[in-house]
Amino acid sequence: MTATLPTTVDPARLQEVLDGRWAHVRRDAREQLSGPGYAPVHGESVEEARERVTRLTAELAATGRVSLGFPVEYGGQADAGGSVTAIEMLAHGDLSLMVKAGVQWGLFGGAVQLLGTRRHHEAYLRDIMSFDLPGCFAMTETGHGSDVQQLRTTCTYDPDTQTFDLHTPHEAARKDYIGNAARDGRMAVVFAQLVTGGEGRGVHAWLVPIRDGRGTPCPGVTIGDDGPKAGLLGVDNGRLSFDHVRLPREALLDRYGQVAPDGTYTSDIENETRRFFTMLGTLVRGRVSVGGSASAATRVALDVAVRYGDVRRQFTAPGRDREVVLNDYLVHQRKLLPALATSYAFAFAQEELVGRMHDLHTAVHERGEEVDEAAQRELESRAAGLKAAQTWHATRTIQTCREACGGAGYLAENRLPQLRADTDVFTTFEGDNTVLLQLVAKGLLTGYRDAFGSLDGWGRVAFVADLVRETVLERTAARGLIARLVDAVPGRDEDVPLRDRGWQLKVFEARERHTLEGAIRRLRRNASTDGMDPFDVFNSVQDHVLRTAQTHVDRIVLEAFVAGIERTPDPDARALLEAVCDLYALSTLEADKGWLLEHGHLTPARSKALTATVNALLGELRPHAVTLVDGFGIPHAWKQAAILDEEVLRQEATHREDTAGRTKGDTAVTLAVPPAQ
Amino acid sequence: MTATLPTTVDPARLQEVLDGRWAHVRRDAREQLSGPGYAPVHGESVEEARERVTRLTAELAATGRVSLGFPVEYGGQADAGGSVTAIEMLAHGDLSLMVKAGVQWGLFGGAVQLLGTRRHHEAYLRDIMSFDLPGCFAMTETGHGSDVQQLRTTCTYDPDTQTFDLHTPHEAARKDYIGNAARDGRMAVVFAQLVTGGEGRGVHAWLVPIRDGRGTPCPGVTIGDDGPKAGLLGVDNGRLSFDHVRLPREALLDRYGQVAPDGTYTSDIENETRRFFTMLGTLVRGRVSVGGSASAATRVALDVAVRYGDVRRQFTAPGRDREVVLNDYLVHQRKLLPALATSYAFAFAQEELVGRMHDLHTAVHERGEEVDEAAQRELESRAAGLKAAQTWHATRTIQTCREACGGAGYLAENRLPQLRADTDVFTTFEGDNTVLLQLVAKGLLTGYRDAFGSLDGWGRVAFVADLVRETVLERTAARGLIARLVDAVPGRDEDVPLRDRGWQLKVFEARERHTLEGAIRRLRRNASTDGMDPFDVFNSVQDHVLRTAQTHVDRIVLEAFVAGIERTPDPDARALLEAVCDLYALSTLEADKGWLLEHGHLTPARSKALTATVNALLGELRPHAVTLVDGFGIPHAWKQAAILDEEVLRQEATHREDTAGRTKGDTAVTLAVPPAQ
């Protein structure tokens, strides 16, 4: 893996690998959705942005591309993976459109499709696909962000009238941040506590009209506007309150729980909590979409910053024998290239996740097979972990790209401000990232069992220790290959080159297992401490628990990268990807070298060598930086950065020549810097 | 230092210490500038924001508060430190107003005052103070962000007409990102290469009319608009190009370089580079202001997030014996409290910096003393380092606060989006942070000599090794106290409690020295490597060089914190500050534990103990979190966060009671999370 890289690599070969299984969907989006109408727009007022994005959403519906995820019998294409990929492709362009489309077809349409039954499908799916029926997904409440199971809106069945009574008991129970609510929504899927026969049955969902054909709120429905936001100006987020709104019995989306005319409740899933999570589990697509979309936006930012850094000078270089541009500086490389490598890693991990999701979905919903519970839980865990990892990566990297472009990066005309602002909330919606990592950790700690579902569960952690091994060793796609690489690592770690893939895989795995075992040990110790506040049993090790999830996600991502390389036929592209994978693996380890040293996974000497190796990799990859962003295959029209205009690039080049002619001495460390404006 | 903390601490006692030497300026701002007119406004169009901020700037001028930094003879108060403090106070409110004020009175006014001579003062200072003459500071060029010494605009003297010819030779040489340019500016201080007698004399500045009384651009002046930006919508940044604009000989701001009618050039400072840096050095105030303002904005964000986290619930806690709010979670504490401790540390460091700046300024400009070159260089270095540290802290922390407030943090009505967007460019303007750290490092490497001013200098690093010791040991304010604390540390580091202040100081110092010596060793080795590209001599160790600067800044900040505690009379406040200082010191070391382990400054066992101690400190400080933000003394009117309204806080509290009454079992690790909207 330390062979010399080819001088040039054809980016088309990289793109083929990245495009993967849904290459046709990506190709179609590049060809059909890169016209001027789909380019992001900046400087609009909230009203202008909303109007434009609503119009675009309708136009998108008219192209028929939004039907990918819906059943064939209603005009869809039954391609769950394709639908998520299509959303991800939209995220290269206007992110408000992406979110609006995600709300309409992913969340709203997806809930009707997956929580509803034939009568709901017959009545609504076609209008949902055509956007003739704009809808909302009303789950989150002002007072309940993450704790959805405890939401406060109630929906009480009255057998006398055979209707439900939907009610918002107090202000904190209003639905909040709801997309499509403030302006366009005609119906909403509303989540509330079902009460029938005087008994609570847990959270269910209803289809609720919220506006009539003329846009007037329905009786009993109060609609508020969340107003201006940091970004996503084109999405009309709002608030919904219900004052004893009457709903017909058929309004209940009753796939997982039914209410008979007399109020009798039935469900295939007896346990309330399990039923709730099964319902939520069907909606995993949204979380997968958000992670993929965050990564798409990140790639656009990297494309802009890497290209700009490849022409932009900062200081005159000593001597005149070469032209120094931003990308030549080690610290600039440190900012951009590990992030670029991580973006490659996530592209492969996301591809694998989408494939799993698609296959599970198809088995159950198209072929009518039984749900593979373990596979479903693992999918949900990975969707959660990769959503958190990709969205934090987006926030960090787009910010880095903004700074890497200096003052130009702050101007709206160069796209980065909007990318930054629009994606900011991705770390929060579809699950706060910290909560999601906790979910991942819970899965690891319990071996996907429900042992921690109750308070006492946290006290009984001891017994799960023996489940750890099998859970951790559950591997990703290329498990055979990975096992071979790991097994090939010679005995003494210290003698193995840092760029040995088997060693890297082994350390990622050991780190995960070590961290997980440590978390279990601490939980067990706490649980056996007399008088420890039950909350503190968990809370005092929360940092450790989240680390467990983080190390798990890191390993999944590395393994997906390895599998992706294995699928790469072109030897040059493959060689380049090997080096990019080295950079991902080693910069990830470098960032955690404190822990690795603490726990004897690195010696001090090897830890220093790690930093030197990362620096050497940066030097190797630097000539390929533009090739690597070319490999993302982002049409120019989606970038919308004035600094990437040909004329500007030409000026930068001219100005370089101009400078080269009059350089005198070294100002590479000049003290001068410009003022605040 | 590990004594139990008092149950309650009076925040007024904390505020007194933080308010420090310019307490009167802070008090005045809180009382007079916290009316509704000064509150930040969101959701405006660019034009609305510009109009409002221009109006406010004029109103601010009318209050007379902007005269602080100007000479008494022109109606000013000759209080340089007060003027910087006043700008910092503005940064709690509308950041566009802060920047606009900084441009008008700090940069534009400051340049006329400090680079000009009596005739310029007589003619312009009064109109500048009154804002009757809005002006620009036109240094940065599109093609020259950081390398100001190489800027391309020329100003050529013609003895026949006794005029200058100001010219923009090509597009990349246009002035860019210039505040006050797009809309309001009537004059600009323009930096250009002076040419007289056919010889280049380096960068100088001229006072140039750019618009007439009716707002029409002057002949030969082309004015562009930078358009919408990520934030700071109220600041009219623009572009200026000059097509052979004629200027009278008197337009040259000639304090440091004069052109006689016949074109003869004279200057007290013979060396062109030295002259350039002397001129820039007089403008250090701007950089000091930006760092302080970034910290003010960060404190507002922390105030919002800490207060919200103190009432906001996430999940139902196990058991009913206590109400769990966000601030109770360890990971939430990990997000907010070290950042809060760092904000305290920076407040003390900034106070010390402003004091130094004030005293040096007063000595030279009021008492006419000779410039103390070493003190001036050190001031510039600290201003650069603290600007970089405080602005990066702002970017990171405001983002963390946004995420800590979840979906509410994304709504403009809760202030955080605007704080985030407005301060984003602070890491870039007044010097790109990376370039500034390089400047700091250069100072350390050369012991403030100019040895690295030329290419060869980088090859001659060997000789500076012996300068290191004295440079590093140059200490901040409380040097006697710090020396005593360090000397009191017993021999074997491993036995010293982690919360021993002397040990912390010793490690910060050792880390700085060790890093600096390593950088020198590497530079020396590179320089003696035959055939190494001169650029690579420096570039291959750039990461190490920047680390040197970072560790230096960390030490300065810690020492300032120690000095600040020493000035705290109230024993309870003092005890609390000791714990906050522990958290600053130990979380800083924890973040760098990889390096500390690599280099033997920590054993693995002690490194683990470090993490445990930080966690213990979080638990100790958690009950004081709100007290600590109260200590910032930010008037409610400046916060402008709907989630801090009394009604909202009351609802959160009510809703808590409501929940407490119906809790069932532990959902602390519930899997449910809300969807993307």
C-alpha cells in the first residue's frame, strides 16, 4: 500500500466506484436536474425563498422522479434505495428543495405508505406523489424534542361518535419545527398518544386535514410560523396546535395498531414500547437520507475549497522555481485533505447503508417476507451512527472550507455561507446527534436486546458482558477480505508498517472492543455501588458510552472503505483510493492518539511516526487533490461559486505570473495581515 | 484548590473582577446602550439592515461615546483601552453595528490619527468622530488577502503637478471586502505602493475621496458591492478600483514617510520592511478589538445555552426524586462548561492585553516617550495570538451552543444563528488566524528579531536556539506569583495533585518550551539538508510551528487567569474561579494528552486521572453554571433570545412538573428521535 502513486488518475474511474449501485439515479439527476432552475439561490427574503421552493417542488413532482420510493401499483417504482439516492443528489443543489422534497415524499408520504393501510394508500398516495396534497410530518413537540415516546398530544377515541378527539393539552405540546406547516401543508401525519377505552396505547399516527383548499386553517387547528431560521429559508417550518379536533376512525394510520368501531384496540405487537420502535423503524429512510445529504453538501464545499486552493496564492514563495498556491501549504493540506478522505470513506459507508436498507425494505414490503429483527435493529443503529457522523463531518468541514477560502468564503456569491447555514440543523433533526450516538451505544451494550429498557436494566448490565464479543465482530460487507487482512498482520504490532491495512483494521477493532468493555465494566461498578442515584449510574459514564458508539462507527466506515476499494477495477484509481483510505484511517487514529497511548495500542515512538506518516500522505495526495474532487462528479451548475468561474480562475493565474515576475525574497512568513471590515 | 465550593456565589462579585480596569466603560454601555434601538434585529433584507445600522452608527456618534480613543485636543478622551472596551461592549448587541463602528472609528479614524499628521487631524478628526465623514480602510485586495506588503495598487508621485497618481493595475488589485465602501463611505484610507523618483518605497496610505456629497462616486473611482454575506448584513462591504486618480501631495498620511514637493522621499525609518511593520503596528487596536468582540459574542451564546439547559428537559429521568435538565447530563456539561471556563480565561487575558496596549499607546502618543520596540513586538504578538484563539473559540463555542439548544437554536428568534453567522468571518478578518499564529511563532522563533525576514533567515535558524529560553520565560502580569507557584511544586510530577496550580503552570510552560525547541531542531535539520527546496524547509514543519504558537497562547491565557484570581477579593468568588481555572487548565491539557503522553509529560495512569478529574470538576461546577453566566453581566435586552423569555421559562418549568407526575420507568436512553423537517 505504500507503492508510488500513478502520476495521473482518471477521475471518471473514481466516479464510477462512488456512483455505485444507484449510478443510474445519479446520472439522471446530473443530466436532468442541473438546469438553472435547480441551482441554489442566495439573498432571497423568506417569502421569496418559500415561494420559489414550493414552485420547484411542484416542478420536481411533475418530472415523475419523486415516485421512486412508492409502490408500483400507485405509479411508483418500489425502489427505496433509489429514492434515498435521489434525495442525496438533490442535496448538491438547493438544500431547501432537498428538505422540502424529503418532508413531502420521504416523511409525509413515507408515513402514509408505511404506517397506513390500503385505504390510505388508495386515497392519498397519488396526490402525495403529484404534490397536489402537500403534507406535514408532525411528530416533534416544543417541549419534546428527542423524547418522542413521551409526547403529550392526545388522540382519544369515542365509540359513540366513532371519532377521535385530537388535542394539544398545553403550549409545550404543540407540534414544532414542522416542515410544510407554515405555508403549504394541507394535511399532516400527526403523532399523538392513543387513548381508547380509557387506556393509553402509546404513540400512534393520524392523517389530519390542517388547511382547506383555499389555505384556511381547519376548525380547531392553529398554525404558527417558526419564522426566519439560520438557513433552509425555502422550507416553511411551523407550529401546529389542535383544540379538540374531531377525526373519523379511518384517520388512524393503522398498520401496527387498529381501533375497532367499539373502541377495541388490537395490534400484532403486544409490547407498547416494541410497537412504538417498530413504527419508528419503518421510517429509517429519513435518517439515511439526512446523512447522505449532509455528505453531498460537504462534497460541494470541498470541491469549492480544493479548487480555489489550487489556484489561490497567499504569500510569495521563496525562490522563483515554483508557484506556491494554498494547497501547497502543509497546514492547508491538514485542513482539507483528511476531510476529503473522510468524505470518500462516508460515501462508501453510505452506499453500503443504502443497500442494506433497500434490501431489507424490499424483502418485507415487496416480497412480503418476515422482518429480520436483528438486521432491522442493526440497520437502525447504523443509520443513526452514520447520520451523526456525516452531519457533524458536514458542519466541521463546510466551516473549514469557508475559512480556507478566506474573505471570499464569507460572501454569499461563493456558496459556502449557504451550505453552512442550510446544513447546520442536520446535526439536530432526524435525531439530535448526541441522542443518536446514545442509541448506537445502547445497541452495542445490549447486543440489540431490550435489557436497558427499564431503569433496573442499567443496574443489570453485568450479564450483557458476554454478548459483547459477537456483537463487535459482526462485520460489514467485505467481511471475508477484512478477516484475511487482519489475520495477515504479523505478531508484534510495533513492527507492522502503519500503512498496513490489516493493522489499521485490527486497531480500529481493538479500540472499539476495548472501549465497549470499559463502558460495561464502569456501568457494572456503578450499578453495584450502594446508594448511587439511578440517573448517575448511567450519567457518570455517558462520555465513555458515547465514545463506544463513535469507535463503532469509525470501524464500520473503515470497513466500508476497504470493501469499496475491493470493488474498484481500475488499478490507478485503486492505488489512489488505497492512499486516501490510509489517510482516513491514520488521521482518525491520530486524532485519538491520546487514548491509544493511554491504553497501550501505540508506543510514543509509533505515535510520533503516525503524525509523520500522515504528513507524508498529505504530500503524496496533494497532486491528486483536484482529481479527488473531480471524482465526486458534481455538475458545475450545482456549485454556484463565483470564485470557480473561469474568468476568476484565469485572473488568479494571470496574477500569479505577474507576481512571479517581481518576487523579491521570502515573505512566506510575512507579518502583515488585513484589517477587520 | 480542591476545597469544597461555597453553595452559592454572588455573581456580582464575579462581574466586578471581569469588569476590571475599564469597569466604568462597561457600566456606561450597559446603562446607556441597552435600549431597544441597540438590540440585534433578524430577518432583515440587506438593504434594511444597512439602512438601520447606518442610522444607529450616526446615533452612536451623537452620544459622544465614540470619542474615547481620539486625542483630547480634537474632542476625544485619549483613552485607547476604553475605546477598545467600548467596541467589545457593542459586540454583545448588534455585531454589524460593532463592525461598522470599528471600521469608522477604529480603522478609518485610527489610521488618520496614527498614520496622519496634524494637518490631517485638523481637517478630518472631528468629522470622523461625528460620522459626518464616513470612511473606509482600504487595504485588502482581491488577490492579496494576507500578503499586504505585496499589494498591487500603486500611487506614483509626479513632481511637475505635485500630485499622486493612484491606480489599480488589474482586477486582482482592486480593494475588496472594504467596510463602509458599498454604500456610505465618502473617503477612504487607501494603502498602495508609493513610487517617487522612479523608485518603489513600499506600502503607504493616502486619504482619498471616493464619493461626493450626493453619494456619486468620484471621477476615476469604481465602487462595487460585495453583496449578501453569511452575516453582518448591516455592514456595506464593497470593492474599490482606481483609474489614475489624482491626489494632492497632502493626501499622503505622512507620519512615517514624507514626500517633498520635488519628490524627495524621507523617513525616520530607513528599512522599508521595518517601516511597513511600524505603520501596521500602530493599528494593533483593531486586532485587539476583534478578539475582545468575538469573546463578547461567545459569552452571549453561552448565556443563552446555559440558561436554556438549566430548565430544558430531554428525557424523563429514572425515579422521581430529582428533575433532570439538560445541564445535568455529563455530555452536555462536557460541551458547555469547558467552553465557559475558556471564556473566563480569555476575559482575563483580554483585559491584560488591553491594559498593555493602552499603556504603550499612552506612553508614546500622549507622553511622547520613545517606542519600546520589544514591548511593542510582544504586544503585537499577543494581540495576534489572542485574536486567533478568541475567534476560533467563538466559532466553535457558538456552534456548540446552537446544537445544545437543538431545534430552538436554529430559529432566528433565539439569536444563536445570527451570532454564529456574524462572528464567522472574525477568524479571517484582521488577519487570517493561521497566518496570525504563524506570526506569533515567528516571534517566538526569533526572539523578536528579524532573522527570518529573508529566505536565508530560515536557513540560519541554528543561531536562535539560545534565544529560546529567555523568550519563553518572559511572563505575563503576575510573574512573581506564578514563579512562586511553579517553584512550590515538589520534585516528582507524578505525585502532585492534578489540581495543583503550580503543576499546571509548569506543564503549560514545559509544553511550550518543548514544542518550541522541537520546531527549532526540525528547522535546523531541514536547513542543513542539501537540496531541500527553500519553501519546504519551512513548510514541512508548518504544523509544528503553529503548535508552538498555540502552546504559547495557552500559557499566556492561563497566567492571565491566575493573575485575575489574585485580584479577586471576595473569597467565595475566588474559590469558584479557582475551580473554573482548574477546568480551563485541565481540559486544555486533556485535549492535548496525546502529545503529553508522547513526550513523557503524563504517564498513562495520570492521563486517565486527568479525564476523571475533569469529569469531577464538571460535577462541582454544574450547580454554579448559571452563576457563571450571570457573572458576565449581560443585560437581558442584548440577548434577544425568545427561549429566555420569562413565559417560555415558566412553561418549561410547568411542563417539568407535568412530566414528573406521570413518569414511568427509565427512558433515559430511549431510541426515539424526531425526523428531519
